[in-house]
Amino acid sequence: MKNYHNFIGIDIGKFSFVVFVYNGKETKEFENNSQGIKLFPEYYKSMLEKSLCILETTGGYELQLLTTLCDSNIPVHRANTRKVKNFILSFGSGAKTDRLDAKALALYGFERKDKLELFIPKTAYDSELYQLAMRKQDLMKMLIAEKARLQAPNAKFTKASCKFMIEAINDQIKSVNDRIDILIEANRSLIARKDVLKSIAGIGNVSANQLLILLPELGTLNRRQIASLTGLAPRANDSGTLKRYRRTINGRNNIKPILFMVAMAARRSKSNLKNFYENLTSKGKKKMVALTALMRKIIVIANAKIRDLLKQLEAIEVV
């Protein structure tokens, strides 16, 4: 880990961001636009080179500043909001302001400096794929909402409006899927990974695309790490002599819905995955517990298959 001289906490909002240097005495506020983002490195020019900037994920409002810092080769860590929140709560203070958050981020960076990974920006290609995948998920949520409204006892005009919106959203989903297919077909490595994923029962074209884009770590982690990353690692929930059901919590929340649908399809397929699910239910496991175990098994298998593929591709390149 690089020896940083300063730790700069940055609390970002829609219209502005507040900056605090660890062990400093003042906070500085800048507008969250091109002009403000340009002024920030100029103001802290003397210390940025040997500093670590720490900021949170804030719904995309942080991206322009992140890109600027990375382009200037300034070390920056994008912190997990949940971890920072728990870190702040550990001090027992319920107060919350932008200035206090900036100070907390600077302190978080100082205390966790040896464990914080630097942010690595996506390429333009990866960024477009990710934005398309997120747009697909947004459209799916909109579609579910419109279908629910259609079932309500509405007037004829309202129902017609809902039907029109459902048709329009479906058209947009198809357009997004088509664009994703075009981009993936232009990448040989992704094509090979996609074919491997589709060889697993329950994983089709759309779910394979989503997993490739939203879980690029596939094949680079071990079985426990990939289960934890997807929020499918069972966590102990015991106290004294009381032993409760183990829970699956946290993880990347946009992956679970995909794996849930994959598992639902896999349990109806003629495969070993179906046998695995039925074996658990026959032993008295609750259906949801068995389904969660099936989701975990699927992602572990997918991770192992992609790992083996990457080794083969690497061997071919060496030869």
C-alpha cells in the first residue's frame, strides 16, 4: 500500500460536494459541475499527489469527479456506503451533515488505509455495457409497476394508457437487449464466457448477458468469495445455545434477482441441478432454503467454469 501523507474525505451531493482533509481545521465546498470539479484539484494542488481521496457511491453524482481524479492519476477510493454508515454509527453520534460526513470519510480513509482498494475506472466499452444492463433493470421495474396498475379497477382510458406503456417498455427492453447482444458479439472473450454460462441449466441468453456485465469478477474469485459477493454465503445467526437458520445478507443486490430466475428454471430442468434441489426438499429443507442453496451452487459452478476457460485462453495466448 502506498504511503499517503493526507486523506481527503469528499461528501458528494447533487449540486455540490464538501471536502475535508484529515487533521485539518476547515471544510471546503465546491459546486458539483465542471467548474467546481476543475477548481477542486487547483485548490488542493500542493497535496493531492500524495493524498488518498475517499468518497461514497451517490447514485452517479460522483462519477464526473471520479473520472477527473482518475484521469489526473490521483488515488481515489469509492467507499461502500453501508460500511461508512456503520463506521460513523460506531462513534455513537446521530448527527448528520455534509461537513460531518466529509470528516468521517477522511477518518475512514486514515483508519482503513491498508485495506482500501483504489478505484479503477471502466473502459468506454465496459461502461456502455454496464449502463445498458442497469437500464434494462430499470425498465423491468417499470414494466412490473405498469402491469400491477393494469390489474387495478381503472377506467377504460387509464387501462388503455397502461397497455400502451407496457408495449412501449417491452419495445425498449428489446432494443436494450439487442444492443447488448451486438456489443458482446464484438468481444471474443465475452462470447466464449457467454457460451460457457449458457451450458449451465437455467441460464439463457439474457441472464448470461446480465451476469457477464454485472459480475465481471466471475472466474477470478474462489467459491467462498463469489458466494459472498453475490450475497449467497450463509451467515451464522447463533447466540449462546440458540442456533437459528443461517442467513444470506448483503452482497451485490442486482445479482440475486437474476440468479433467482435462473434457479427457478434450473429446478424444472432435466439436470443434476434439479436433482440437487429435490434432494434438499426431500430431506425436509424449506423450499426457499433449497432454492437459495441452488442459487449458490449455480454461481459457484459458473465461477469455476469461467475460471477454467480463462486458464485455457491464457494458455493459448502464451503458446
